[in-house]
Amino acid sequence: MPVVDVQNLEGKKIGTVELADDVFGAKVNQHLLHEAVRHYLAGRRAGTHKTKDKSEVSGAGRKLWKQKGTGRARIGSIRSPLWRHGGTVHGPVPRSYEYALPKKMITGALRSALSAKLAQEKLTVVDAWQLETHKTKAFRETLTKLDGDSKKILLVETGANVNLERASRNLEGITLLPSNSLGAYDLMRHERLMLTKDAAVKLSRALSRKPADPGQQNPELEAPTTEKSGASEKAAPKAAKKSASRPAAKPAAKPAKKEKPKAKPKAKKE
């Protein structure tokens, strides 16, 4: 597994962090990177181009001259595409250039971009962006201590950080993104990547192909399961009491016996 040094805001090493091998140490796939960038740029296209057709340009609808007898070509409308200021035939109309790309390709491209940054030694892991002030000048000095040569730097943070947002928004070439909005295009258009230790661990867990170890589950996630099982055990005797309190079902009624036909009265003797 790749091991990266963790630095503080002074540029000094204070520890290390282990990253997922299949996320930060994967083989760089140039084809996936090309497809991911092409997909992202296609989604950003405005698609607002528009030309007027024959029904939209200005001009009356009358016939300019009679059909026959003038020696000129027949004409039905001044808005014809053959005329100056006429409508455009099959011109562009507003549309969306966005198209679907498999999620596995997008995730694979992100792994390739992260691995390329680590292989090129253009990845910096910071302990935390704990800035004392939101002033741009002080933040620029901090970036110089971490890396003073890069002109385009991508900052990645996990949660909201007001001082970091205000200090970085006025610096040219500096972009701040949350870890859940990171894409291959953002990584490729910036020269250096700077992310916090929490963001690096979060990306390793989210993009890793290896399933989580079941023996290291969070006990907080297991608590609701235990409560549910205990509730079901408590509910079991209650259900038994209710069933015991109910009266037993009456046996099914026996079929009625067939009545014998009554004998006719005997005739009286005279």
C-alpha cells in the first residue's frame, strides 16, 4: 500500500498515512482519462446556438409578383432561404450535448488520475486546513511553504471551512472542492493536488474495490440491530400472552341429521 507523508501548515512532516493500493497505486489508463474529460466537457457545453428559419425571420407573407407572365423566376415569399435576409435551412437549434457514461468508467478514470498524481509526486497530504484567519496573504504564504512552484493547485476538504473558502477564492489558479465532488477533469487541469488526511482516507475507502472487513465493523452501526432483536424477543412473550388470553376456537358444528319423513295418518275405520 502507498505510504504518504502528512505535513502540517508549516510544511513539516508530522506523520504518515496509508492509502489504498487500487486507488492511489493503480495503473494509469489513458483511454479512461480521455473519455472522462470528454464526457465532462460535453456536459458543460451550453448548447444555446440558434438560427432563425423561414417562419421566424421578418417579412410579409404576400406573393411578390404573379406566377406567370413576368419572365422572372416564380417566387412565393420574401422569406425564402434563397433570398438575402431569408431564413436558414437546417440551422442549429438549442440542444444538450450531455450523454451518459458508465459509472465504472468514471470511477476508473478518477483512480487513474489520483494514481498519476502520486506517481508524479504531485500529491500533498495536509493534516488539516486549520487557518487562523481568512486573509488571502496569509494563506498564500502557507501554500508557498507547502509548495511554492505550482501555479495551479487543487485543494480538497471534507467539510465546510469558512476561512479556507474565503482565503482561496481570490487566488488565481487555486480551486477548492469537496471530496465528494472530485473528478478526473479537475485533477488533470491542476498541476498539484493538496488534500487533507481525512479526505485521503475517505477517497481510499470510497473508491477501493476491496470490500470492507466484516470484523472491523462500527459498533454504532451494530447497535440498532441488537435493539431490534431485543425488541423482537420482548414482543414474543406479549404475543404468547395475547394468544393465551384469547378464547379457544369453537369446534366445527356437526352436520345436521336428516329428518325421517313423517308417516301418513291411518284411515279411521267406520
